[in-house]
Amino acid sequence: MGEDETSEPTIEINGLRFTYPGIDGHPPPGSTPLIDGFSLTLRAGHRCLLVGSNGAGKTTILKILGGKHMVEPHMVRVLGRSAFHDTSLTSSGDLSYLGGEWRREVAFAGFEVPIQMDVSAEKMIYGVAGIDPKRRAELIKVLDIDLSWRMHKASDGQRRRVQICMGLLKPFKVLLLDEITVDLDVLARADLLRFLRKECEERGATIIYATHIFDGLEDWPSHIVYVAHGMLQIAMPMEKVKDISKLSLMRTVESWLRREQEEKRRRRKERKACGLPEFDEHIEGSRVTGDPARAAVRVINNGWAAGRLHSTIAGEDNFLFSSNRVLR
């Protein structure tokens, strides 16, 4: 089953506008959107490469599509349903999100601590119920997983293989990948990309893959999307990209990022020449402030910051709101 431009869209993004909320759950007053006016449509069989510089908004877009951030239901539709409000999308396995590493928060130790349990790869992979044995065996072979690996002794790349395997055990209809191959060696990455391409061509799955590694990707994507400053800059089939640019995929993306970088430098130089702040700060009376959304201190749910003995929730009046408070 290949691409069908006449089929119903599997992913619809319509004028997406998003700003990270403050402590009260609402965007700080006067904040500028991180994602603004973003629209995109993908169909069954599409393999979309999402590219952009660091901080462009790629991860945020993928998390919104994965239902991890709430937006208006009409802004993001996955398989015809609201990505955030319809939890059956992820619970059924139709929508799968793979990003970052297996990590957790540990009070007084820090955030994003790698999960390193003394458990075998076999127990983790075979512990998922309702899986087609043939698909599980294929993934174990594709990712070259040794079922005797112990997670607390495995390397980053080995742990990543197990993570990917478990994320792909259920046949997905939409797959979101955020720099998921960064720890894989050349062979593992090539075999995984081959498997993912087969999933799109034979089952009609839709994949969005955000990466900065372009080796071996020349003929993999069917579409490419370039994001800058949270806004869609380019969205087109790879065939058109190749017709427009005679460069390799990496050199083509590099040329886009170089122009973006030069534009940033030009703006900064112009603002400096005019005596304005180097960045796009907001002016409140005679006081210069940064974007409230970027300047706001975001309190983590448990109220503690890494390695601290005091709650990050400031003020004596807020003492009782700390989940890790010490009664006195």
C-alpha cells in the first residue's frame, strides 16, 4: 500500500498557535507564541522529514501531535480525532510517539535521570501483552537485540534499541520520531529506516521524523518540512525539492539553515545600530523585559529543583503547596 493523495488525511494541522503556559495554566500576558500559524496535511504512506535549527519548535510540534500538549481540537487532528482529547489514539497504539530517552525525575537528585533497572530486555519486550509474535521477532531481528541484555548494564545505544522496539511492537497508523536514532550505530539505523519505509509502503502508515542526521536519508522521505521560529517555511514532496535543488539533502538543508542564521545576524545588527535590544524584547513603559513565556520560571510539579533542599515555590504563603514540604 503506497501513498494515496486522494485518501483522507491522517494528520491535519490547521493554523496551529501554541505558547507554553505559566503556573496558572495560561500563557503569560504579552507572551509571543512559540508556534504560530502552522498548517500541514499528511496522508497514508507519507514519510515526512521534519527539519529546522535547534529551538525552531520541532519537538513542541511533535509533542502536540502526540497529544502531550493541549490545543484547540480543530487545530490538530490525527486520524480525524483530536490528538489531545481522544486518549484512545495512544492507548490503542494507532498513534505512537518516540522521543528522548527513558528518564525520570528523582527528588534531590535531579531531573531527566536515566532509567537503569536491573531487568532483562527479554522481560521488558515479552512483558507487553497482545503483540503479534511475528512482528515482535522481526523487530528484535531488525534492531539486533540480545534478549539477555540487562538494562542497568546496557550501553545508551543498546537501551535505545529496546526503547524503539517496545514503541513499535503495536502496529501504528501514525508514528512520531524525535531524534530517536541519535544513539544507534550505522547498521542499526539503516535497518530501522528500511523497516519504517516498509511500514509506510505496505501498511499505509504515516511517519514524521525529526532529525539532524541526514546520512542515508536521500531516498527515504516522501515529503520534507522546514520549520524556523515556530513557523512553517517549506513543505513539499521530496521530488520537488530535488528538482529545485541539485545539492544533496544535507547540503540543501544546510543552505536553508545558513540563510536563516544570516537573517538572524542581520536583524541583530540592525537592532543594535538603532539602539534597540539585541533580541525582540517587549517594552513596558520605560522598562525592557524579555518574552514573558521565556522569562517565566516554570515550577515542576513536585516543587523541587535538582539538588535543592528548598521548594522552588517561592514565598512563605506558598509553603503548604509543596508536595515535598516538611511539617514543622
